[in-house]
Amino acid sequence: MSENNTQQSTNQATKTLTSIKVVKAIRLLEMHIDEIPDVQTWAEEVGVSRRWLCKYMKREYNKSPKIIIRDARFEVIKECLRSGFKTNQKSKFDTLSLCKR
């Protein structure tokens, strides 16, 4: 394999791993929205630095992690209001689609 092909393969693998971590971060936020008070805690829970989280959320969704957390909380509140607070179950929402708005 040529050096160029090796570099391309490495770049693709890095992008794939980054995408997996970003999705992991979003899913973690969905599952634990009530336990994640800020960006630093979210980054620690994912196992990345705050800087990494900021960089890749901005790159993937064009939003800062702080805005993603805020929007996720608003989504939970909207769902509670729609349901009339009749449920004890944690709200389920699709943060990935929320990020793409």
C-alpha cells in the first residue's frame, strides 16, 4: 500500500472514531440530561476534554455543547408540558435531530 493510501485510511479511521464519540456523547446526554449540569461534566462523562467536545460538536452540528445542552433541556420541558406531567418515566427525545435544527 502506498504512503498516500495509508494516510487516507488513517484519516478515514480517525473520522469514523470521532463520529462514534460524538454520537456517544449525544446518546449520553439523552440518557442523563438531568445529571449533566454543564459542558465540563458532559466532557468528563464522555471521556474527552472540554475542548474536544466543543470542537467536534461545533464541527458536526454547528452548535456549541452549551447550546446543545440547553436545547435538550428545552425539549424535555416541552415534552413534559405536552404530556401534562403525567409520566414518571424519563423523557425520550432525539437529540441528534435536535442538533441538526
